[in-house]
Amino acid sequence: GKENPHYFDDSAMSRAVPIGIITCGDLRESALFSLADASVTNSEDGIWGAHAIAVIINALCAEDEFEIAMEKAIDVLPVTSWIKRTVDDALRISKGASSIFSILPELHESVVNREYSYGNSAPETLALAFAIARTHGKDFNTSVMTAASFSKNSESLPAIVGALSGAMISGDILNEHWTASIQTLKGICIPELAGKNFLSLTEQIAQKIGQRRTV
């Protein structure tokens, strides 16, 4: 695809999560796949944000500690970029905080763009995701609920934070009520999938990926 020269949304960051999983342990592959995928819909900060998410998920799946994984992700952000500056601001503000909620007004003021534009959301979404995951990541419920407190970013931020938190936690992170609610697909986007078991499909895909990577 051809890069969009003025689009820095966070859609490619969401797509980078499975890329980080399937390339676990190979940062070169994470870069190759995430950059290729993100360039179809994004440029600059949107691409760099996707690369950073793929790297941090990759590192967390390889059992790196969160701070180490986050540093690897930050290292792929160009030093003079908007997204790097925004991440630095969010981490500075949240350093030492016991709760993101306690500093939510300052994060809104310094990190979240006051003018709504989905097309430039990547820098603030990545910055908030890193700050929330660093503070609450080992508590899945708290991290996701905290992410939902940022209304402008609520379309993607809780999902990305949930992915980071899930990669940090071993074992089940959802109870039976949540599992039941997401298990059966409604077929809204792809009618042919109506009634299919979402969890079973994801497990089958994961197994096939694992088989491909061991060949």
C-alpha cells in the first residue's frame, strides 16, 4: 500500500498486537511486519506507534520485565518525533504515581489533544497506554477501567492497555461472565461468522501460527 502522508491514527497500533505475539522473540520480524502493515493506512507517528506496540508485545511475550520491554519500544521512536515527545511527557507525569486517576487532569492537559481528530491520535494513545500499563498493568481490571476514563481515546486505548496488561500476566485474566459475553460472534461485520465461537477461532489461528513458525 501507499503511505498516507497525513494520517497518524491508532488503528495500526491495534493491528500490531498480534504481530508482536506471532513474532515473539524476534524484534527484526516485529519491525518488518508492523512497518509494512502500518504503512498501508498511516505515515510517520502512526507507523512508529505501531512499531512500538509490536516491539513491547513481542518483548513481554518473551517474558521481559515491563520496564525493559517499554524501553525497547521507546527506542524505536525517532528522537525528534511528536510521538516520542508525548510518550516522554506521559511517563514524566506518571512517574511515581500510585494511581493514574490521581493525575488524570494533568495527563488530559498535557498529553491529550484538545481538538478531536481521530487522524492524529497515535501519539497520545501510545503515551497513555504506556503510562497506564506501567502503573496498573499487573491488575487487568484496574488498567482497563482506567484506560476507559479517557473518553476521547476510549475507542482503542482500553483494548491496547488490555493487550499490554494481558501480556504481563500469566494465567486467565477474564472471569466466566466476560468470557461468555465475547464467546459467540454476532456476524455484524462478517455475516458468515455469526454464531461462531470467537475463542475457539483465535485458538485455532494461534495453533496454526505456532505450527508455521516451527517448520
